[in-house]
Amino acid sequence: MTFEFEILATDGLARAGVFHTPHGDIPTPVFAPVGTVGTVKAVPPRDLYEIGASLVLANTYHLHLRPGDELVRDLGGLHQFMGWRGPMLTDSGGFQVFSLTQINKIDDDGVTFRSHIDGRKLRFTPEFSMKIQQNLGADIIMCFDECPVPTDRQIVERALKRTHDWAIRCREAHPDDTHQALFGIVQGGIFPDLREQSATFLQSIGFPGYAIGGLAVGETKSQMYATLDVTMPLMPTDKPRYLMGVGEPDDLAESVLRGVDIFDCVMPTRVARHGSALTPDGRVNMRNQVYAKDPAPLQADCNCYTCRTFSRAYIRHLVHAKELLAHYLLSIHNIHFLINHMTKMRQAIFDGQLKAYTESFLKRYMG
Amino acid sequence: MTFEFEILATDGLARAGVFHTPHGDIPTPVFAPVGTVGTVKAVPPRDLYEIGASLVLANTYHLHLRPGDELVRDLGGLHQFMGWRGPMLTDSGGFQVFSLTQINKIDDDGVTFRSHIDGRKLRFTPEFSMKIQQNLGADIIMCFDECPVPTDRQIVERALKRTHDWAIRCREAHPDDTHQALFGIVQGGIFPDLREQSATFLQSIGFPGYAIGGLAVGETKSQMYATLDVTMPLMPTDKPRYLMGVGEPDDLAESVLRGVDIFDCVMPTRVARHGSALTPDGRVNMRNQVYAKDPAPLQADCNCYTCRTFSRAYIRHLVHAKELLAHYLLSIHNIHFLINHMTKMRQAIFDGQLKAYTESFLKRYMG
């Protein structure tokens, strides 16, 4: 059944499941690489299949600006446009509007702002975000929300009221989840009572999945984990839970332990473009002279194309010479690293060994 | 047999053959994409196999500077280092020394110049070029030559004398073609008598293949074709003939007609990085607004990954948004376009239809 969420095993609060979508099944917990403007930077879709990606995120704000969501719709939707035939998720545009643009006005109806590309004045409302996301046609779409700094209670409270009003309007503008599943976003910053209020309110509207928004935006890691500790038990157990914008390997581990099912982050491709590789021993800067003559692959036990084919010395040379291929090879490895990390956690859940896996992983990665 | 050149068919002056190398067979005529610093820019080796590339060029000058030919040798040679297991060719470094660097001194022994990267003083001699190319380990290596402007007779004459002396020294420094075949380079600019002198002299030394150097460097196309007209009949018929640095589709057609077997050029990947695609109707700038809503592939009858998967509208979007994937997709298509062009000419030679193919191709491409 479309958008059915099956939980196949649990281990503590963690769950291993499958989320069924019109473009295929998503094994959870899952990490989604981000294709901001309709391309996971430097990585062709066929490489994403090979890596084992089962969900790709794209950004509503960016695609509305360029090339335009109506153009994408007229060309058959985002799957067709970007050549990715698997499950896809679009965000609401809210986070980008609040983090990238010059805001002119926030009112209860929506947000007026200037494009970060050409400065033209634009206005997003919940209804308009729904319209854009319907034009793009992703399998999972998100409610338009206000994303404030999570640590200022007064600001968070006011934003929460709007986010809830807007969630109602999004649900009304997208009443039918048959083709696209609309997820609600639980906000409330780092304040347990607001998170509880938000989780309860959104469930009263009813969504096929729920996100935890407003984290990984400036709070400390311990604040983030503490917020998850209080929020996760408030979320329905039979729906997927999506922690937006989180992708650091340690955060993925800590969050899966707490019951999160879906993640996305630009980190693996962004650090790749800065010449860094994710490894079990932490993030390493491949520009370092120490790798100049190193015949080993980025990671000894990795079976991605990069590690099967090239040495650290070669990657280091490409980074040093500012060669385009460095972006491709490091992006592939880094996405593979996170997806492999999720796969191992999923297996550990089936085996009832998640805590042991996580401790061992974190000890080495953070060590 | 290693480095045996078999001619399988001729059509006028044109030849269809196979050049056997330690890393596999090269069907000729052949176009080699260029991997300047040990990477065909933005294109992984496995995509080159898929496109049908059978020969890749790399640059001795660039690799000596970065990462260093001794490092490449210590890591198993250039094939191993860059992950390309097919036939490979390195140039001598001469062209780069004369075109990229600040020359301090040219004398009969060699050239002293400053690195274009960090300004450090370096000296190339014929023996040193051979040493570097032996360290890199390409299948085909080239004599170190002086590459002057081809239209100033006095300069060309003086350079030719040096090029011939240096060819003798290269042959002495690399007397055995068992593992790496050393090609001689016929110089002489646009002057028929100097080309004849050069072709005769080099054959008296004896090489398993001969290049035509010093063309496509500023002379007109008709000067280039006229020079080929007088030079090609002077070259041995039983050895491969390599026209260095040529890759414009019309030049490939005109040169194959005149009996050239091997080509290389950075053009397909360079124009890709500028957002242009090669098509049977000429080179098109994909930045153009006219493609914004175009659902067709770059080229209707092309079976490269780019054309099988993506629309002009998507490519245009990637170029417009300065996305890295644009470089990859356009580079793949453009290299495929040239290799497909060569494959069609090769078949036309077998069919005795090269003139008809060429006329039809040029009419459409230049039209």
C-alpha cells in the first residue's frame, strides 16, 4: 500500500522498517543525500543507485527560483527532470526562506522576501509551498513552517503558533496523500513543553509522517539529543519520523538510537567539495601532504567505486590540483559512507545489537 | 605482437587499422581524450570505457610538476595511478614548455624555464623527457621537440635542426620499443620542403610511429590541410600517423581523409566546461534560453548516458545554475560525439564510403 510504514524490528527505541512510496520502498532508518537544485552535486543518478541511495531530497525554494516548478511540472515532474526514478522528498522552502534570504515581512499569512539570486521580491504562503511541491511531484512533501533560532523561547513560541496554523492550511491545500505524502513538522525549539504541544497538535491534524524541525541549526549537540529524548516519545510509533538537516555520523547514530527513521544533510557532498573524506576514524582532509604517497584507498573495507579504484595519493593529487573529478570521487565515497552506516545500524536493530554497534562506531569515529 | 600496426582497409589515402599495445588494441582512426594531470577532467575512467575510448593522453609536463613522475612510478605507473587500464599516450612536455611557461633559455642541449604553477626554475632535455615518460609508463611516448610558431621560416628552420638532434638523443635514451613505443615528431611548420626534410630524417632514425607536430597552433585551416597534403605522402604507410592536438570535428574529417590515424584534443572537455555541446549541427551553447523548456536530449540519435537520461532543459538548468554535474554530462556527451564520429569514419573506410560520409557530415556540421 502506498505510504504504508512497516516496522520490521525494534531495538530499544530504534526501529527498522520499510516506507512504501509510489517510486519504491525506502528501508529505514535511511539517510537521504540532498540534490538542492535537482542534482546531488557532482553525482549522476546512476551512481546514487549504485551507492544504494533510496531517497533523495530536493529543495523547494531553490527549484522554484531556478528553473521554476511550473517548468519542472511541464517537463514531467522532478523525477523525470533530474533522472532520479527512486523515492524523493522536497522540503517546504521554509528553512531556506528563513536562512538564505533577506526577509521583508513575516505575517500570519506568509513570508515576503528577496531572492538570494537576483533580489526579486517573492512571497511564500503555506498554500503556495504546497502548490510548488505538487508541481515538483516528490513522494514526500513537507508542511511550510517558520524556522526560528531554537533557543529563544519568545521567538520560538510565536513561530510555533504560526507553524501550527500553517500546518492546518497545508493539510487543507493537500488533503489527499494518495500520490504525495504530506509530513507535519514538530517545532518548539529546545523547549520540552513546546515540543509536546507541537507533537500533540500536529497529530490532531493527522499526517502520514512527522518531522522534527528546528534542530541542527545552532544549538549544542547535547541540547539536540535532549530535545530528541523528550520529543521522540511524543511522536506516533506507527509513522516515520524524520529529523531534518541532520547527517553527521555521530548525530545519525545518536538519533537512530532515539527512534528517528529518516535523515537528510548536504554535509557529505559539501565536505567532499572541500576535499574531505568521511572514514570510520573521523573526517580527514585529503589535501594533507601525509597522503601524497599513500597507495591505500580512502577506507580499507569500503566497496564504493572510489575505494575500489583509486588510492589516497591519487585523491590527494586531484584535490591538490583542484580537479573536478575530486568532487565526484569524494562525494560518492562520503554518501556511501553514510548509507553504509545506516545499513549497518538497520542490521544491528534486526540483530538486537544497536547499542553495541553505536558504542563501537562512536568510540572509533569520535576517538 | 606488441605495437604492431595492422591496416585492415583503405579508402583513398584513409586507413582503418588496429594498433596493438600492451594495454589493449586501439582501432584506428582514433580520437584520444586528454587527461592533462592524470584525469580526463570531470570524467571517471569507467565512463571512458563505456563511451568507447580506447586511448587516453596525459601530459608529461603537468605530471612532472604535480604530483611528480617519480611518485607516479613508485605507485605503479600512470595506468595504476589514474585507474585507466587501456592504452595511454604521453606527450613529451615540449608543447607545454613552449606554450605555458616563461622560457629562460633554449639551447642545443635543452630548455630552461619557470613552472607555470610556482615559478620554480626547471630544465627539460630530451633525455629528461624520456626519463619522465618512462616513469609514467604510457604505451606510446613522444620525442621531445621544439614547437615554434609554424609560419616563420627562419624560426621553424632553427627549431627543426634542434628537433632532429633531440630525436636522435631520444631514440638513444629509449632504444627499445618493447614496452613503450617511442614516436618521432615531424616538424617543419607550413613549409613543404622542411616537412619533407623532417619526415625523411626521422625515418632514417626509425620509429614505430610518427606524429605531425606544430599544427593547429595558429595557422589557418587551409594552411593546416595544405601541410597535411604535402606531409602525409612522405610518412611511411605501415606505421601509425598521429596529428597532435587536433580534435575539431571538421579537422578530424579532413585529416582522416588525408591518412591520419591518431588524434587528441582537450576541446570536447574544455567546451563542456564552458557549457557547450557538440552535435551533428555544430557546437551549441546550452546556456541559451531557447533550451529552457526543451524536453529533447542534446542529440536525438545519441546513445551516451547523458542523451539517454537527460533533457536539454535539464542540461541548460545545470549550466545556468553552475552545477558540477553539467561538466560531467557535457564532457561525456562531447567525447562520445567525437569517438562516434571516428567510429563512423572507420566504418565508412571499410565500406569505401569515406568521401560520401565526410561530405555529408561536413555539410551538416559546418552548415
